[in-house]
Amino acid sequence: MQESEDSLQGVVPFRFQCLRSGRCCRVGAGYVWLQRDELPAIAKAVGMQLEAFVRVCVRHVPDPHSGKSRLALREGAGLQADRCRLLDGNNECTIYGQRPRHCRDFPFWKSVLEDRQGFERARQVCPGIRVQPSVENREQAFVKLGALYEELKIAIDNIDPACAMSGLCCRFEEADHELYAGAMETDYALHCHPDPPTPDALGRCPYHVDGRCTARKGRPLACRTYFCDKAKQGACVDLHEGFLRRLRAIESDHGFERTYARFPELLKGCQDR
């Protein structure tokens, strides 16, 4: 994971892992600032003579903050006018090894580290930015989440859906569904059950071992409300939605990001931190 201690001391503490989504190259507005000493290597990377590259791909624009003229990369043309001209497809930088320092430094920019609005703009663009709650907030959130899960257990028991204990719901490739969770739930699962083993199959929950769940205490909300009992599925879905709203409120109150993604991928991301 790419990381800077500065990011943990920023106006909003965060961690960063580049997910190669390409969103920073095609979402939002702004400039890709260039330094003169970068131009020869970038021109060579795109297969152009320096003079031709500067003529076609570089422009002078005033810095919105200082008003001084600076070099910036031109955007694409036509239907590509709202994205970096050096982006191939949705997420492949054609000069990744020689990309400008401005790109390399993202999101550890002063405007992101020192300005809350700047941070929120970057966060909306980049899925690799993850808010880092304080230790105190994390501990308080886990206490509330544990209590919420206990309350949910009582509500599920009142519905009394049947469970065949087949483990099929954890074998996503066979059940033809995915398990989604949030950042707080994932952190809580790892807190309760550190070092999950390597999954038995690609994309499968790593806590599914020998046909059984090995993370009963820390498993996400979606696991707790999913049952194969078709007669009770409607009631379970309603219960899930109500408890999900309360779970989101705990996230918001304690500084967790509003991530919602495949649980195995979130687990791996947390382990790689």
C-alpha cells in the first residue's frame, strides 16, 4: 500500500491504496501540472519528439491559486475532452512509469492534506482513499456494532428462518451471489478474527473453512440476514434494511468511510495495509 505519515496527520486522517481505477484521470475537473524537466521523458514515453509533444500536448494556463502561468497537459479531444489524453480505456495510463510528479504525488497534495473540502473532493474521485478513524472512535464503534449484532440476533430468532447449514451461501461461485460489506464491518471482522486463511476458491469468503463459517462473531450484516428459507426471505430483507440504516449511522458518527464492496476484497485490502 502507498502511504505517507502526512496523510495520517491530515485534516482528515486517511490511508491510500491505488486501485488503478483510472478515476483520477477521467472524473472531476482540474489540471495535470508539468515540470519542464519531465517533458523529455514523457515525450519519449509517448513516442514523440520533444518539440512535437510540447506543441500538441502541452499548454500554458494560469494557476488558480497564484495566477502564475504554468505548464499543464492538454485534455483529450472530442468525446475524450473530459479526460487525460494519455489514458487508454478507462484505467490504463500509457506512460505510467514516466507519469508526471503531480500524478505520482496524488492524493498527498497540500490541498488534500490541509483542506477538508479538498479532501472530500479527492475522496469522491478516488476509491483508494480510506478514512482512518481514531483509536477511540474505532473502539466505540466496535462496541456499538457488537450491540447492534446482538439485537439483530434476537430479531432473527423471532422470525425463525430455517437454515440447512449447507454452507452454500459462503461458496459464492456456486450460489451465484456476492457478499458485500462496509469498511467498519470488515475492520470489525478482522478485529474479532485476525489473519483469515487463504480462501478455498477464487472470490470465496476466506472464513469459510471445511464447510463452516469460522467468523461467527464478526461476520457482516449481510451474512446474518441471509437465509435460504424462501418463506422468510421478505422479512429478513426488511430486517436487513432497517439494521443497515442504523449501521450506517454508527459509521458516520465514528468517522468510518462509506465504502460498500465485496467482502473478500475489502478483507484483503485491510490485510495489505
